[in-house]
Amino acid sequence: MIAATTSVPAPEGPRDTEDGPRPTLSHDEAVAAARAIVPRLGAYAAEADRLRTLPEEAVRLLDDARLLDVLTPRLWGGSGLGFATALLTTEELSRGCASVGWLRAVMGGNTWTVAQFPVEARQEVFSAPSSRVALQLRLAGPPARRVPEGYLLRGMWGRFCSGIDHAEWIVAGVSAPPAPGAEPEPHVVLLPQQRTVGIDDWHTSGLRGTGSRSFTVPELLVPHHRVLPLSALDPVNPSPHGRPRTTPYRMAFAAVGTVALAGVLLGAARAALDAYAGSPGGVSGLDVSGLTATVDTARALLLADLDVLAASSAPGGTPEERARMRRDIAYAGTRCREVVNAVYEASGSAVIYDDAPVQRIWRDANAAAQHPTFDLRRWGASPA
């Protein structure tokens, strides 16, 4: 029997509270909000590491500070800000806990994708008090089958689903035919988290608090309004359902979709330097000024690339501008990883204990840097 999903009608427009529409945040207010909750997030970091997921209280801090809605259009109750804000709020949060920063980057980035789905899907997601949307870049298994009611997913599974423990929805990549009889091509679909089957396999060296475990989709019917061709996320192509006219939606997912993840490594590098400065056990001679300059340079490089893409005369940026953005994301992450490793190596023998903050930061940073987006061998070449 097919497990069908149902649509819940909701009025189009901003997400309201009992006191009226929720106020939007400016860029500076969003960064300040992230900075303000860092001490509280730091208190949850060890517990998140032990639980292998974030405590609900930590996720609620992100909700209350409105940091999951940075990219959500104002029409749908968000702040309607850009990828620079996403990057810098992620950096601030990661200074307290890299796992929190990772989930802000992933879950907060997914609202950008949802805002380009059909209106009915936007209503379903953005009508809730919180837009908690997890991500599965690609589901393994047979291609989705097109049926009159939508797309049938059967026997699929995925790994590294960041945010699944706290999400109402999952944005998942699948292979599906765009029309009856056509060859399958990449699509993204919206899955209700409660209709998936989780697997408790998130036993990792770092980023344990992200709870990025695996799940399966034994059988699920996804209605048409929860399906979007992946090509629709590139502004060089027409949007089948319309896209917001603000700057972030003139950028291509392939170029900027992972830029906020670099904020995790920026923040982890800053956290490592903070911990070293406050520890009496470190080995003297570490070039703190030089390492700090490395982090500052990496951040400035990414912000400059985002400015170039925002001002580009080509939809989504020229091939060279897109390639530079991807390369510099990898470069920034690689350099920040080296900063964290340098601090770890200079922190003395006590750093091997589990209660040493630098040890957790080191594990988190090296786990984050294993993401393919930080592979300079893959992204370092110039475009053909």
C-alpha cells in the first residue's frame, strides 16, 4: 500500500505570532543575535557531543533568535537576507559549538531552496512556527517513479542527513523523470520527516552534535507540488514556479550552496585561537597573529566573492565567477583547518583529554573539512 502524503492548506503570507507579524532582522542584528547566544551554546557543546545530537534547547535558541530564517523571504516570515549573513552568523555560532553552526548552515540554507518550490509547498513549510528543514543531498536506490498523483519513492536510503532529529521536513535529491517516458534527471523533493525511518548510525569522530544520521524511505508518494527539478535552482534557467527577486535568488546553488559551511571552519578556527589564548598549558611560540590573519583573510575572500556574484551581469555569475566561489570556499576551509591543527599541535599533552575544549574543536573542524566542498583538488582548477 502506498504511503500517501496530504497537503495542509495555509494562507499565503508572512508567518505571524499571537502579537502580529514577526519583525525581520537586519544583517547586523542577525550577526549580533548569533554572537549573543554563543556563551549559552558553548554550555551545550559537551552534551551534544555525548548525545550525538543537539539538545532541543540549543535548537530552540536558533529558533528564538530567528537564525534559521535568515534566507527565508520576508513574504514568508523570514528576514530576507543574503549569503553573507548566512556565512557570518554561522561563523559566530561555530565559535561556541561547530555542530550548532553546521545545522544553522544546512537547515537555514534549505529555506532558500523551499522558497523556489510551488506555492503550496511553501505554504506547508513556512506556515509552521519554525522552518526546520533537514538536507539529504542524494537518496540512493532506484529512481523515483512518476505516477499520476506525483512521484513514488520506493526502497531509497540516505546518509549524512544533517538536522534530521529536529526537522519537520527533509529536502532530498532524487533521480526522477520530468515527464512520462522521459529519462530520469536530478530533482529535489520535500519529504515529511515523520514518514522516514531513521537509522542510529551517527558514531563519528567529530560534528557529533549534528546528529547527521542515515534514514530510509521504504515507500512514499510525493505529490507534484513537493517536487522541483534541480535545474530550477540555477537562475540561468527559467523558474517553473517563480522565484523571489532579491539578490540571493539571483545566485546559483552550485556556486553558493555550501558557502555557509565555510563559516563552520571560520568559527572553529576562531574558537581554537580563543581556547589557546585562555589556556596556560600551551607551548609558546605559536604565531597567533599570523593565524588570526589567515582566518580574517579567508573570510574577506569569501565576502568579496559573494559581492562579485551579487553584482555580476550574468545570471548566477559567469563560469569564472562561479568557479572562483567554489574554489575559495575550499581554500578558506582548508586554511582554517590548518589553523585549528596548528593550535592543537601547540596545546601540549593535556589536549588529548576529552574535557580539553581544543580537542573537541579539533575533531569538529577536521570532520567538517572532510566535506567534498572543501576538497581543493576538486575545486581548485580554473574553469575550462
